[in-house]
Amino acid sequence: MSSTSSLDLVAFADSDWVGDITDCKSTSGFCMFLGDSLISWKSKKQTVVAHSTAEAKYRAMAHATAELVWLCCLLSDLGVPQSSPTCLYYDNRSAIQIAHNTVFHERTKHIEIDCHFVRQHLQSDSISLSFVTSALLLADFFSKTHI
């Protein structure tokens, strides 16, 4: 870690959709930076088959949010509290809209727990969601097969 780098926590999350052709499950991935330094990353196959791209993306957002909450608590215990909401960059506008929408409907019924979890942290200002194009999404590497 550089001594001149900021101590702001920033995250990127992504997922593929039906990335595994044998069981049709998607893969979630995220990476977290403290300033310029990569401090946490993960790539994991989702446990259920997603019905849509938005569902796969939203599940990845929920996994990244859980990691962000844990990291913020850890950093606070280490004397590096985050003074503003941690920015989670994402490339799916539908998933971001679901997080901001307080009305549940048939399209989000199967991911309702994830919706409540992300929305709780969004409303408590522990995270903020920002759109970034897929070309700039650093977590893409953790969720897609690259040859």
C-alpha cells in the first residue's frame, strides 16, 4: 500500500449469466480497493440458477454488499472509519433501479431477501451505487471466463 494513497474504500461487482453451460449457473465476482490497493476479491458460482441477467447481477450486488459491510466494520475497528458511503460500481442499470425502488413486484419476488439487504445498506448510507460501463468495470475479470 502506498503511503500517499487515500484510505477510501471502493468496490466493483459483476456477474455473468448462465456462464456454466453444464448447470446454467452464473458466476459472481467482486473486487475491493482501499485507495489504490486491491484488498479483497472473490469469484464464486452462484448457488441457484438465475432467471434473468438482472437477477444474476443483483445476487452479485448482494454478495459484494455483504463483503463491503464486513470490510467497513473491520476498517473501523482498525481505526480507519469510512466517512462517506462506500461506492459500489456496477454495470447493470436494472439492478441499480431495483435497489432504489421501494416497491416489490412479481419480477423481484424470488430475490426479495437480497433486495431488502442491499436496500437497507443503501438507505443507511453505508453504501452508494454508481453506474459504470462494462468496459471500465474491474470486477468483470472475476465473473467471466477469459481466454
